[in-house]
Amino acid sequence: MEKHWQQAWTSVQSHPQHHLILTLVALNGLSLAEAEAITDQSFNVDQQAIRTPQATYPLLMQTQAILDTLTAPFSFEHGTAQRLFDDLSLSETDAHRRLAGAIWLTSRETLDILQLTNTSEAPILPLRFTFPFSIVGQVHPIEHADMFSQSRETLQHAADWLTQETIKPKRKLALKQLLLQGSTIFLISNLGVNGLNFLHNLVMGRLLSPQAYGQLSLLITLQLFLGIIPAVAQTVNARYGSRYLANNDLQSISQLQTFFRRTVVLIGIASAMLFLISSGLLATIFQIDKRSLFIPLGVAIPFFFLMGSDRGLLQTFERYHWLSAVYVSESTIRLGVGFILVLLLRDSGTGLDGAVWAVGQAMFITWFIGWLAMRHISLPASEAPLSTETRVDWQNLAAVTSMALLGQALITNSDFLLVKNLFSPDEAGLYAAVSVLGRIAYFGVLPLTILVVPMVAKQQALGYPTSRLLMLLLGGGIAICGTLVIGSSLFPKLILGLMFGDAYTDAANLLPAYTFAASLFVMTNLIITYQIALGRGGETWMPFVASGLQVIAILLFHRTLQQVIIIQIILMALLLSGVMWRVFGRQALQRH
């Protein structure tokens, strides 16, 4: 298909009007009818705009270059565009699908989502729902100059990528250059952070008793939920900051940063006070030995929240080396300082206190590293008043992002929170160890999604079939998950003993079942990820429903830990079956 498009582009080079029609549809995103109705009066070079009766599109450099070769006035006969596409064996649908995929691959917002969630689940939407085509009917190049400029930049990046991939000879980027790119280093560092967090669980599990380890896991889970607020601040700062930076609007970036720094500090202070005041109640609900264990996290909360706004600004200015240092330092300090403090305090019976203080220190020191990075970014003073419309836009994105992150956190952590409340501290510690090992399946398939899903987007953008990549994704997932399930079934005591120590081998009967439940969800997530990458995210609501059912079922049936895991197996199996039916069953029915 890529070769077919290359031939099409080559064949129109000698005919400027045909070249213009193909460029308007394939790169500028106009429909065949809109392209055919174009005249020389449709172009406003000063405003960098193309006006049609339906919308105003950004004028690309590729389109401008062809215009320079045409003599005004000019217009097209009725049926010219459709005949051209028929002669070239092309279709408007295919052209727009390629452009939508190119926007996905080159969009800054796609990278923001990948970095924030550490997944590849950023959707390729149909072109009419993709920015900037979702707003071309409402944006005026003068009245909405900033947004129109951002629209043109987004579309220009996608058009440049398509031109490079389908017309010009391919250029290979040297491995050294690729590895030294800031965004590449950041994505690699994210994998390292996952590894450090897993190692932290193993080390703390071996040094602490199951009861103490369960309490530490609970406090880290609470930190994860608290982390939703800085993650929201980072997302909004990065999204809007990138748009303002594209227009060199440093004043708006300064307003954005000032607003969110003040907001998160106030929320952080209020949250810290509430967290510390309610520590006695939380200790009772989650069976924590003493309320003083909440102090390290409570004291660090304001700095932890402020760090999110700073991370967003670093992301805006693409300071990925500093951003990588911030992420890696948190996991490194939590592991290193925690290891030292637990060793020093274990004999006195306060090893858990040392591990918790290490978590709090990591939150504070990570903020300090971000503060050092911020000193390298210079912004003007925020003097202009902030408009209500702008503030509402920021708050709306913050609300949507917070709900999405809260749902994600509940899906992956609700079972442990319930177990910590419903079972004894020792049983909760054993369950925490099993859940850490069972979730190796998530990390095992992460490289598959990071590598394969962008390939799916590229294949779709170039018009290639993607079914083989789905088979690669599922085959790799089955191989990894199958190996883990078999290994956990044959050697559960050995694995728990080697990883956490003999104190955890009583949970050997839980490990195979939990690994199987986790594997079912991993396979479900792989299929949903593939669908999302193709812009068919109609199954994304199903895991949220399953999470709610999981909470209800565990609250009703929790006689043993084995029963809790059986509930998850049943729900995850139903979820996988439902997703597979929606994806594959419907396709089979449509073919017949």
C-alpha cells in the first residue's frame, strides 16, 4: 500500500492541479467535494488559511508550494477530484485514515499520555474527531489566532511525516542519536523506574515481616492515590504549556504555572492536615500498628503535590533529562534510603518506621530535584489578569484527567485495599507479596505494548494491514503469561522463598491462581490496547465495570484469600470473553 501511494504521488508531479487536489485531500484533510470546489480565491496566504463553505483549514507548506506553481485564476470541473482518485485507485477514506494515524504518531499530546500513564493507550480517532479537524468549523484564523496557529503546527507535523514516509527516501537515524534523544531517555527511564519499584517490593518483603510489609504496601498504595493530584497538575501544565510554547506565549505559560502552583500548594496543605488528623481513623480501618506511620507521608504531601506542576513545565520545555532524573531519583531514594534505615532500625523493632520515612524523604527530595531543574527555565512575571474562560478550560481538563486516573488506580489496587481492611495484617502481607509477583505479567508485556502499538499506528497511517501485529501482540502475551503461570504452578514455594523469604511461603497456594487472574487481565488489556490504537476504543468501559463488580463481590464473599482470588479469576475471565466477543465475534458475524 505504501508503494501504491508513492506511485500516486509520483504520477501527479507533472500535473499541478492534480497534485493540488491530492495534497488537499491527503495532507490537508479536505474531502473530495471540498477540494473540487476550491478556487484561487479560497486561499488566504497572509492568514495561512484555506476557506471552504464548511470550514477554515490551516494552509500547509506543501500546499503553498504547489500554489506558487499555478496561475490564477483557476478552478476545477465537476467530478475532477473523484475521477483523479478513481484513476489512481485511491479513496478519501484511506487518505484520511492515513492522516489520522500520522497525527497520532506526531502529536505532542500522544507523548504526554504515554509518559503520564506509562502505557500505549492513546487512541487513533477518525479524522473528523481528531484535532485540529474537530474544531475547523469553529476556529477563525484572526479571532482565534493562538488556537489556529496550534492547529496548523499539529497538521504540519503530521503532513511532514507522511511526506517523508511516502514520497521522499527514508532517512535512518543513527542508534547513538536515537538513544541520546531526551524523549527516548525518558521512556527508557520509565522502564527503569518500574524495575526499581519491583526491586523495592522484593527488598522490603525480605527485610520486613509479612505484617509489616502489608502495612508498608498499604501506605504506598495511599501515596499512589495521593499522586493523582500532582499527575493531574502535570498533565494540564504539559498540555496547555506546549500549546502556548508553540506560539511563543511565555506570558500564558507563566500564568498557567502560577495558577497551578498556588492551587496545588493550597490543596496540598489542606490534604496534609486532613491526612494527619484522620490518621487515627485510617489506622483503625486498615489495621496499621500506630498512627505515627502516617506522619512522613503527611509532612511531604505539599511538596509532593507541588512537584506535579514543576514536572509539567519541564515536559513543556522538553527537559527530558531533568524529568528522567526526577522520576528515577524517587524510586532510587525510596529503595536506597529504605534499605539502609530498615537495616539500622530492624533490631529495635522499628524497621517499618524506617521504610516509611524513606518513602516520605523520596517525595521531598524528588521535589527538590525538580526545583533545581526549574531554575534553568526563565519565565516572565505573570502580570496580566487570568480570564475566567481560560481558568475554566484548565479546570475542565483537570476534572476529566482526575476521573480517568482515579478509575485506573481503582482497577489495579482496589483488591489490596479491601484485603487490608477485611483480613488480618499477616494475611494482608502475604497477599501483598503474591500480588507483586503476580503483576510481573504486567511488566512482562509492557515492552510489547511500547514497541508494537506505535507500529500499529504507523501501519495504519501507511495503509498496511495490522492483523499480524495483533497476532504478535497476543502471541507474545500468551507466551509470557503462560510461562509465568506454569512457573508459579510448578515452583510456588521456591519462587516466594527466593523472592521474599521463608516467611512468605505460606502463600504458595495463592500464587498460581493470582498469576492466572493477572494474566487474564493482561490479555484483555492487550486486545483493548490494540483496539484503542486503531481508534476503536469501544471496549474501554468494560474494565471499569469489572472493577466495580470486583469491589462488590469481594465485600460480599471474602471468607478466605483464595476466595478473593477466585472472584477475580471469574470476573477477569468474563471480561476477557466479553472483549473478545465484541472484537472478534462481531467481525465474524459481519463477514457472514
